[in-house]
Amino acid sequence: MLPWRMVLVSPLKSLQARLTVAVLLVFVGSLWLFSSWMGSVMRSEEQRMLRQQQRAEVAMLATQVDAALDVRFRALEKVAFELGRRRHSPGDSDLALLQERPVLQTLFNADVFTLDAEGRLRARWPLLSSAQEFGTYAQTRSAPTSRDVQVVFEQKQWWVWLSVPVVSVEGVPQGQLVGREHLEGESFLQSTLQGNHIMAGAVALMQPDGLRLVLASVENSTGGSPVSFGDVDDMIHDTEFADMRTDAQGQQWLISTHPTQSAPWVVSARTSAGKVFAGVYARQGQMLVATLYLTLLAGGLIWWVIRFHLAPMKHAISSLAAQAAADQPSALRLSTDRKDEVGVLIAGFNQVLDSVDRHAQALQQSERRLADILDHIDSYVYLKDRQGRYLFANRSLCQALGRPLEAIVGHDDRAFFDLAISSQLRANDSVVFATGNVLRVDETLPGTSGATEVTFLTVKLPMRNTHGEIEALCGISTDITQRKRLETDLRIAATAFECQEGIVVLAADLTVMRVNSAFCRLTGYDSINAALQVQAFLRSQEPGASLLKEIWESVAATAEWRGALRISRADGRDIVTKLTVSAVLDAQSRYTHYVVHFMDDTAAQLQEQQRLQQEAAHRIALVREVHHRIKNNLQGILALLRQFAQNNPALSRPMLEAIGQVQAISTIHGLQGKSPSAQMRLCELVDAISDEVSTVWQRPIRVLRTLPWQPWWLAEMEAVPVALIVHELLLNAVKHSAASTREVELRLRRSESGTGLELWLRNPGIWPQAQSQSLVQGSGLGLIDALMPRYGAVLQHKQEGGMVCAVLYLNRPIIAPETEGSLEA
């Protein structure tokens, strides 16, 4: 098919020709209808006028017949009156009178005669026949009492008899006077009828009784003899009418009738319809000719007007053809200066062109976007025809095949793959063409650059034309090789998830997502209740929640935490588990999940506890043995120091101080060697040191305890410093109270706060307000300051009367009540 711009419109099919013909047909039809209507109106009006004219002429003719009859009746009546006055012999008198009146011979073309009362002929003038010809009529006719007209057929001739009665002076009927008119000659009726040519038609004088024709005058009749008028006798059904009638032969006649007053006759006139409407037909012919001329004139005018109005449309067609012929149609719009409907149409078409241009630009932009999308997605997008040939391939597919688009379009899969793969691809395509359904299938193709096989998820859908027929298919192949690997990894992970260790998976908001069956066996709960238990533990605000805080702080810092956790099973039994919390990070190093591993460590914990208990027992035994040996060695040293002091009296005082210090240490090891643990009671240490100092210095020392007394543990690491401090305080008290006979008092009591102990050491003496450095050094306070623990110990001195009080405040972490168990260093 040729492009529309190259198709020439046939003149007979052009819009101009069709509009012209249509308008012309409407015009001609209207003109013909108007002409027909006018002809009908003219014919009806002509018929009405002719009917009135004919009726008037017939009435006038009837009046003329009446006038002619009246003239003759009057003449006969005058003669009849004279006959009645004269009483002469009827024969002589009548004939003489008739001869005296020559007017009667001028009024009647035949003769005038008289009859007696019995109808016998009395006189006749002029003498045209014998008296015997009246015998039949006279015998059958009675004497008239008034004017009488009869049409008589005698001797094969038609006669009109006009008769009046003859009455005497006395009024006695004496007969009748008859004037006879021969109808076949020049009668007064014939001259009356022939002298009036009613619309060139025929006139008849008829007698209604029996429809007998009296006299007739037909078209083209010039003689005076009557002619038959019987073909219209049957048309007369009334004495006075005017109308169109149709005879037995189907011919139409305009007939009018009117009765006469002087005779029982009817004047009837008829005219052929053809002649009546000859003028109408002539005018209709003239109107037809005028219609033809007007039709030709209107056709030319309509053709020119339509051509003028269609000129902008032809210009628009030429412009559109020029734009369509251009390689790149421009946005040129059709120009027109018309303000009528054509201008509005072209303006509307320009708007349509603007809309089409906008839609074309939008379509081009959409096509560019679609092309960009197709060229930048990783999936392979392509089109194939029913023969498997490529119609389109996106950039990804072209790069994968290593060929440009031009080298791919028009080729099938055999040009790019081996026979087995191309056959499988073709089989999948055939399913789409055969069923018309969308096909989703995994297709395996060889990888590029020597890589392993690549798996694609391919979606193939049919492309249908406007008739619903499948003409191509669209394929979208997405590389799912990595997804397949991930699915394999997920299957492996799912299998590993159901291992012997309990595993709980938490979301970033610590919501339990999943627990494995091993965790359910470990806790004794089903999966739902186990998740609820874990969720309740994570939301716990109990004192043990500090462990949770430690766990999540460690996970937030290092993404991992390892430790032990005691949990309760569904049967109420507590178990110890090894707990490992690992954080799962996404590509942005954000925590998305947490994986918690639980391993039942109850048996291992019991074994470890047993091992530690055994090691502790063994250690205690070793420590006691060590303390016992240290004490023995210190006792040996003390013996040597005493012997040295005895051998050197000058050094006895410092030697006694040294012996006291060594003795305090020995006392500590002695107490530790007796204790089942490394700790010792403070009261026992104070008692032992007091006894040693009292023995060495031969001074009584009284140790007092406030009741009720509660033993306090002394920390192992602070035992030696505390022992030396107590020894120095006792020694200092003993030295300063040497001049007094009062004993040294040492009191142990609980502090007012109840959290520690106070050691009150009282001895006679005066505590100086400003103590010199030599005094401090000489009193042993320098050693005490050096041995004083940094925390949990405070020393104060007070003066109470004549007694000096040294108060040693001990608190945690140096000591602790025995009710709280052992005190760790």
C-alpha cells in the first residue's frame, strides 16, 4: 500500500464532489418537491377556478334556455288568450289567428297548431304535414293546465313541443296551443347551445327523467344536427353539480350541470381534463426547465463555494504531506486566517498536532529511559520472532556474547551456543509460542572467559499483535549463580544450625528470631516457650542484669563475648552453660543480628570444682606446713637474738625490740599454720602479740572485748603490717608506762557505724601537744606510719586525764565480720 501522501483522491470520491452532489441532490429534491407541490396547488386552484367558471357558464346557458323558452311561451300564451276570447269556429278562428301572428313562425322552426279539449287538431300553420300525424299524440296527451314542454320522437325525428292551455273567458279549458321545434334543424335551442362555447368543451341539454338527451353540442361540431351525448349520461346523478368525473374508459372530465326553470331539463357541460389543465401542464414544463437551469447554476455555485471553503484544508493536506515526506518532521503548524468552522477545525487540528508532538516527545523520552534501563540492568533482555531469530538484545547480552547488536539481530541461538544448549533454548521458546503462557525456567549457559557454568532465571512471555496473535516473545534472563551458591550455603547453615550446641538467633533489637532443637533439649522447653524464656531473660531488671550489661558492652566493643551463665531448665534444675555471643555485621559494619551459642558445662564445672577443692586442700596443707616451718625458723632466730642480747647487755634494749618484731611475725605464721585457711581472726592475733610483749617486757597487758563479741577476719595480705603496728603500739605503751605500776589496757570494740573495729590502747602518761620529730622517731611512730595500710586503717592519739589513748580504726578491706565468710585479699 502506498503512503497516504502519495495516494491521489478520485474526483468522484473527493469530499468536494460528494458535498456538491449531496447539496445538489438536496437542492434539486427540494426544488422538485416545491415544483410538484406548486403544480398540485396550481392544478387544484385551476380546477377550482375552471369548475366555478364552467358552473357559471352552464348556469348562464340554462338562463338563456329559460329566456328563449319564456319568449316562446309568452308568444303562445298571447295567441292562446286571443283564441279563448274569440268564440268562433275553432278551425277557422284558430288558423286565421295563427296566420295573423307571423311571429310564431319566427319563433318555431317547424309549425304551430291548436288542439281541442279531446286532443284533436284544430288548426295548424304552416301546413307541413297531414293531420293524421298528430292523432297518436292527441289521443295520449291530456290538455295542459299550464306551460308544458315535451320532447317527442315521432317519424324518426326529435321534436320539442311547447304547449299552453287555451281557456275561454269563462275559464273553461277549450284545448291547447302547441308550438313545435324540429331539433334536427336550426332550432332556437341549437342556436343557443352552439352560441356558447364553454371552455371548448361539449354542451348537452338533457331531460332528467330517463336521462333522455334533448340536444347536444360536442367539440368540433359545426352542423345543427344533434349528436349522441350518451357517454356522459351515466355521469349525471344530480340536477346541479360541478366536479371531476372519470368515465368507463378511465378518462377524466370536468362536468357541470344546472337545471332550467322553464322546462324539466338540465344543461350539462363537459370538458376533457387534458384541455382543462393544458395551461397547468405548460407551466409545469416551464417550471421544469427553470428547475434544470437553476440546478446547473446552483451546482456551479455550490462547487465554487465548497472549493473556496476547502482551500485551507487542501493547503493543510499539502503541509502535512510535506512534513510527512521530511526525514525529521518539524513542529510546523497549519496556518489559516479563517474565522469560520474550517478555521476552528484547523485550529483544533493544530492543538491535536501540539498534543501529538508532546506525546511524541514523551514517547521518545520514555523510549530513551527504557533504553537506558535496559542497557544498564544486569539481566539479559531480548526479543525473538517465531523462528527464534533475535529482534533485540540489550547491552548486557551484547557484552556477554561479545558482539554488537547488528551482529545479533537476525540470528538464532545456533550462532552463539552449541547444539545442545541452542536446542534446549529453542524448546523453551516453543513452549511459549505453543501455550501462550509465561514461562519461568532455570537455564544453564557456559560462563565467559573460561568461567564455570552460569545459571540464569529466565522469564519468557508472549508478545501479541492487535489481533491477539503471538508474533514474538520477550525474554529476561537474570544471573542467579550467586543466589544458588547462597542457597547452598543456607542449606549447609541450616544443617549446621541444628548441631549439638544450643543456638539462639536474635535481631538487632534483641528480639528472639529462632532457636534450634538443641537449645530446646538443653532447656527442656519447646521452641515457643524457649524463645519466651530467652526474651524474658533479656528484658530482666533483676540484680543479675548487670551480667547482661557486661555482655552487651563487650559485644558492642569487640562484637563477641565468652563466658559462663547459669540457667534454669523447665524441670527447675539449674545448669551451667558456656555462652558465646557473636554479632552479625552488614556491609556498613552495623549490627543486624546476634548469634548466641549455649553449651552444657555442668559436668565440666563439677569436675573443675572438685579439682579446685582438691588443689585448695593440698595448698592449705602446704601453706600450713610452710607457716609452721617459718615459725620454727623464726623461733630459732629468736633464740639466737636472745643469746646475742644476753652476751651484749649494752644492746639488749634494741635487741628486745627486734625480738618483739620477729616474735610478732612468728606469731602470725603460727596462727596461719593452725588455721584451716590462710586467714586469721584479729582477736586471736591481738591476744598472741599481747602475750608475747608482756612476756618479753615483763609488763602486764589486759585485753578487753565489748560484749557481745563478734569475731572479725583479718586479710592475709595485711596480717604482717597490722601485726607489726599492734606490736609497736603495745611496745610503745609498755615503754612509756614503765615508771607506773598501772597495767597497759587494750580494748577491742565495734565501731559506732558497725562496719569496723576500734583498738583502744591506754597507758599512763602525757601526750605532748607539739611532738618533735625526735619524739616521733623515738616512740616508734615512724615505723607505724610506714606500715599503715593506705585504705581501711586510721591511727589517732587522745589524752584522757592521766592516760594516753591510741585508737586504731580498722575497716574494710582489712577486716570483715566472720558471718560474711572468708575475706579475700
